[in-house]
Amino acid sequence: MKPLEYVYFNIYNHCYQRDIRSGEYFARFQAMYLFSLSVAGWVLFMQAVYLRFIKHSWFASKPGAMIFATTIYLLTAFVFHRIFIVNQHDQRIYDKFYGSYDRNPNKKRDLLVSFFLISIPYILLLGMAIFFPKGQ
């Protein structure tokens, strides 16, 4: 769990440092929604792999696929809002890593790795759409 917490901390700290004037609450929401989009992307990627390679089928209609994806995004957003914002788990993560982060010489590298980890499911979904099109 600690690596995921560090990824969340990097995102949260970047959102907070990028625009300090907007306030801590706005940065908390930005980080929570970016992390939520990443987890939803992983769920959708796993679902696409299951449908494509195991079931050898796809959604019957585009609206059905869109409703499913929207439902996944909303559910992860609601769950993460409860965990991070309502229960203030993000503040515990921030307090845990903030002191050591100032002494970290690899801040930019860690931030790039965090953003790369967030975008991996969408890169994989795009690669799957390119290399394994629906018609095959």
C-alpha cells in the first residue's frame, strides 16, 4: 500500500504546489479525482482484457459500453471521495510523506513516475485498440 500512497502524495503535492492560491481543498479534490480516474482506468482495462481475450466478445452497443464506463468512473469517484476526503485519509498520507519529501533529491523523477503510473491503463487501452482491433 505504501507505493500507492506515495503516488497519491506526489499527485496531491503537485496539485497543491501548482496553485497554492486555490487552496488545499481544491488540491485534495484534484488529486482524488486523478487517482480515481487511474483506478477506474485499471478496472476498465481489466474488463476489456477479459472481454477481448477470455470471452472473445464485446459490448453489443456503444451506449451500453458508455453507460458501463460512466458507472465505473462514478463508483470509483464516490468510493475515493469517501476514503480520501470524508475520512481524511489523504491528510494522513500527506503528513506521512511531507517531511521526507523535502529532503528527496529525486522529486521530479518521482512525480514523472507517478503520472506515468496513472496514465498506464489508458496507454494500454489505446495499445489494445490499435493492435487488437474489435473486428479481429
